[in-house]
Amino acid sequence: MNYELKVMKYKLSTLNSQLSTFNSQLSTLLLVVFFALPLRAQVTIGAQAEPHSFSLLELVAKAKAGGLLLPQLKNSERDALVSASSSIGDKTAAKGLTIYNTESGCLEFWNGDDWISICNSNVNQLGLSCIAPPAEPLAITGPKVVSLKSTGSVTYSISAVRGATNYTWTLPAGWEIVGGDNNSITTESISITAIYNSGSMNGSINVRSNNDCGNSTTCILPVTVVEGCGAYIAPGVWKEFMCWNLKDNKSYNADPFTPDAGLNGDYYQWGGTTAAALSAAPPGAVGGWNSAYPATWYGSGTANVVSTDKSDYDPCPAGFRVPNVAEWKQGALGIFKNNTIEPVAAAGSVWGDNPSNWTGIMVGDVLFLPAAGMRSDSNGALTERAYSGNYWTSTLNSLLYAEMAGFNINLLTGGMWSQLRAYGYTIRCIEE
């Protein structure tokens, strides 16, 4: 019996030895396979979880709270790291290298030229220290032309600049900042509200961004103050227009930039020296409406000739005339080609054929054109108010037709048409 136990113990000992040898061989094989296969590009340590898509390495402290302990180096040790990098002729190879400086007691990182300590200067909105002066603001948004007829203030804005802690605005002499958030560093847009009081009619709105490291270069927006209203009729060619549509009684007192009945003006048949229908006339048919064209003209009297002539029958006041077809839109010329166009509607009004609604378009910064509609060529009934704006030109097309400029809800960029001279359209006069 004892002999059999001894044999069994011997066999068990031999089996354990063989198992130990097998485990050692298996571990060696697994290590070979592990290092022979490509490692994953993203790793999580401390949890059985996939790392986030934006992480190369994630450290999870579940079993025991802890943090990331960076290399702790003295200045000389820190500098030696960069020297080693520069020995291959590329100091930028160490960009982003981060250590804890035991002498300064601060985290520091190498930006390619210098060691930057996060303890230096105040912390900006990004939670980073001041590294360099901020960039120049990309552009100033706001009106380039301001009319003295405008009773309100104007707003200028820029997109916030990364790393800036405040902004410095300068305005031409005679301008005043009356509102806005000049120093906000938490918003995406920085704006000021300004008014023109007096002084030079030309100048510029300037702004620069600042932080503890310094100031950016200055972003500049040239501005011009004009007496009345106007727009560009060609690249760089500015022309003054009357601020209101023409009226027979020449009484103008409404705000020229806010849609209102007082801006619509009267309705003229082409060549007529007086209005065929007043702005206050009911929208229905006009008694005694003449469906025949007037026998006079506004321009040269020669068909299809683009002229700046003003005939004796031109109803515009002294110093102004009916614009020709090119001043409205022709080729690369005209106000519809050389200015931004924005639709505008009065509070409570909508675009559409409605005689009690007030809409229109802003052409550039200081020219508003109402969508006053038109009067029918057959009986003078009002149509398309708040839907379209229709303006006579001084350009004759034929004995029956003349050129008109117009826009509507579907064509805010404006167009040109030949229409029967018996239609009742509005007139916006341009300076001679």
C-alpha cells in the first residue's frame, strides 16, 4: 500500500512539472503573438471599456482615485530635453512636450521656440495662459454709408477673436459709442452701437483685439456720412437719390428707412407731369382714368437711348431727374447690380398683394424702395401693393412702351421690363 502511494505521488509530481513547462511555453507563445500583432491605436487603462473616438489614451480611476503624474524636472533637465531635440536640427519636433517644473512649481509645455508656463499671466476664456497677442479681427460688419436722414443709431460687430480678453474701438471725430458689449469674451460676436453727431463726413470704424501679451493689428471699415439717401450705380460710383418716392405736393416727412404708407408716393403714367393717382387714393378703379399714353416724355424722347437728359416734362424737383434704365439695371451697371439687397417689412406686415401692408427692399445702406405696387393701365385699380415695386425710367421704348425697373417677392434682385406707358408706376428721382 505504501508502495502504491509513493508511485502515485511520483506521477503527480511529474504531471505538475509537465503542466508548469506547458504554461511557461504557452505564456511565451502568447507574448510572441501579442508583440507580433499590431497594437491598437486607442487604449483604455483602468476599465474594460472602449475609448472614445477622440481619445488615443484614456486613464480611468475606478478602483483607486488618482491622477496623471508628469515627469518632474528641474530647469537644466527640462532644457536638456529640447537640446536633444535640436541636435537633429528640428526644435519643433518637441512641440507639445509637457513637464512639471520642480523649480517653478508649474506645468510647462514646449511650443517649438520656448517653454510656456501656464502660471504666467491671467487665464483667458479658453483656460490657457497668454501665449501671444491675439489675431486681428477678420472683418467689421455694419453700414459703410450712414445717412443724416436716419434718426437711429447704427451697429457694428465682429466675430470674437480666440485668445482676446477685450477690444479697442475707435471712431471718426464726431461719432459716439452709445451701447454694445465692448469687452465681452464669452460671446461669439462683439458689437457696439454708435451715432454720428457732427464732424468729418468721411472716416473709418477701427477695432483691434487685446490680451495680456499685446494687441492685434487694426481692422478698418471706411465709412461715409451723406446728407440724404443714395446707392452705387456702378462700381465705386455713388449717386444721390431722393429719400422718398415722388409726390405731387412734394411733402416728405416720414422716416425714409421704415416701410410706411408715407413712403409709397403717387402713381404716374409715363410722360405725365402730374400724378394719375395719389398715394392716398382708394385701391379700386380711378374715375376718369386715361388708358391712353401721355404725349410727352421724361428723357431724350428717342426710343431705346440711355440718356441723362431731363426733359421739360420730367416731374422731379430741381436738381433731380427720372433715372435712366442703366442707372437701375443694365449689364454691370445699376443699383440692383452694385448694392446688397435686403427685404424689409413693417411690423405686422407680410409680403403679398395686400393694400394695407408695407414692405420693400433696402438697396445698400441708405436707400429704401417701397413695394408700392402699381395702378392698372385700363382703369387705375391698385394691384400688388406689398408684393412688388415698380419704378419708371426715363428711357423710352416705343410710342406705346417705356422701360421700367421692378422687383417682387420672387425677384428681390430687380429686373427690367418694357411696359405700356398707361400704367401707373412710382418714381424715385436721382440727382442730376
